[in-house]
Amino acid sequence: MSTEKQILGLSQLGSYIKNFLEKNPENYDESENEFSLLLRKSEMENSWFTQENQKFALKQWANLLTKENLENWLSNYRISKNPKKVGLILAGNIPMVGFHDVISVILSGNIPLIKLSSKDKQILPFLLKKWNEFSDGNVKFEFVERLKDFDAVIATGSNNTARYLDYYFKDSLSIIRKNRTSVAVLNGNETNEQLQFLAEDIFRYFGLGCRNVTRIFIPKEMKLDRLFENFLNFSEIVNHNAYANNYDYNKAIYLLNQDKFWDNNFVMLKEDEALFSPLSVLNFSRYENLDEVKKFIEENEKSIQCIVANPELGLSSENFGEAQNPMLSTYADNVDTMRFLEVI
């Protein structure tokens, strides 16, 4: 019964978010005004969390949180009858990035001990409060500054942080996530519309997410002009002060080092084999045979979150424009969180 109420309440939260996003601010009620103020406060505390990007993230969640989607997702798992406490150390690179872990723990029948990221501490508590209201008080969670008395832990951090976390939680059941990024593979036959969708996969959230494309593979004969022309919808990104600082800094370094790069005044393309690229830079390489690309992907599997490509290439990939729209059954680092929670 508790899980049924949680599912119903979460679907009502999805409807609440959808109505909020569609409603004229002049018609907000008290709760919606509070929500709107928190979004503005979140942007003030973290300039990367623009209103546009926060609302984009909220829209994706509103689309996911339907009763049908939730029931279909949970039907593949066993719900615990003996609640355990699961420590969650959340990331803060993009808005609400830890929400999936939180709902996974709660809907698996367990209780999350949530350590919020200092970069994203406004919206999640509000959403959990609303979910609990919609669920008649059946949503149990705790916010903590330091994890203790937990049965398992799920933590997300950089590669350097992960080494510390691996040691600290070496005697605990855990999922420790590290840096990941995403790649795109083009065959040269993409339409302009597909390349414009690819721009969404690259520039949404300023490129800060693990599902953002930072490296592309293009055929030898493909002209870079096609990419620049179809990225123009995101040209305003350089007006964001923090992004512009990264762009100016990286451009200055490349000029000083006399590195070869291509520039369109808001993003630089650099021919580089590195999987990760600096903010405002997109690494690319040219290939003659798709097997070269497949070999690279296989060798770097543990650092790649997703691949964006045409289905015809036969890769396990996302369609263009879909990298930032993961499903409920899409897990960070490709580790099934719900299956992990079944065995604690």
C-alpha cells in the first residue's frame, strides 16, 4: 500500500511540475510562488543553473513521472519489505542530477540519507516535500550533513573524489561513480535537423553533464562548416559569464601554444584524441573505417556514459537530441541502481 501511494503521489508531483511550467506566473498559487522563488534562488547560488536549464530538467521529469511509466519501471524489481538506510552523496553538476537516485531508493522500499551538493540544494527538498504531501505522508527521507548508520551508499564524484570515497566506504555495500562523458558518431549523411539536435546534446546544461557530448567522430570527407552552421541556435551561450570565461581562457591557451583549432566565436573544435574536452571546446577526430571508432569506444567503455548516432550505424546509441532525455530505466555508469538496492 505504501508503494502504491508513493507511485500515485509521484505521478501527481509530475502533474504538478507540468502545470507549474505551463501556467502563467501571474496565476501562481502560494506553493507555485514558493517554487518559482526557489528556482531563482538556485540560479543565484549557482549561475550554471539558469532558469531555462532548470525548467528543461523539470520538464523531462514531468514527462517521466506518470503512473504508467513508474509502474512499468518498478514491475522489473522486488520491493523491500525491510527498509534499509541508504546514504546518497549527490552531485551538483546539472539541475536535479541526484533525483533519480532518491526516487530509486524510496520506491525500492528503503530510506535515503541525502547529502545534498552545495551547488544544488534548493529544488530537491521542495520536490520531496510535495511528493510526501501527495503521498499522504508515505515518503520517508532524511537530509544529512555527514553519513552515518547506513546500510549501503551511492556516491557520485570526480575521479579524484572517487578514490577517497572508495577508501572511505571500502567496508560498505556501495556504488561509487566517477567521471564520465558522451560521444557522437557521424557518418556524413545526417540531415541539418539531426545536427541541430546534436547541438542540444552538446550544449544543454553548458556541457557540464556526463550525458553531454564532448568528443565526436566524423568521416574524413565531412566539412566542419556543417557543424558550425547547425550549432548556431546555441550561439547565445557565450553571453553567459561563466561559460564566456572558459571560452576566453581556452582560446588564449590554444593561441599561446599555437595549437590548431576551429572557432565560431562560441565554441571551438579541436582535432584531439582525448575523450574529455575543456568546457567550450569540442574534440573531434576523423575516421576511415567504423571499426576504428568501435575499438575506441570499447577501450574507453568505462568513461563513456552514452553514444549519440544514427541507428543505422549499429552502435548501442541514443538518437540525436535524446542524450539529455534518459528513461527511468537508464542508469548512471550503466549500473542498475534498483538491482543493487534489491540485495542490501
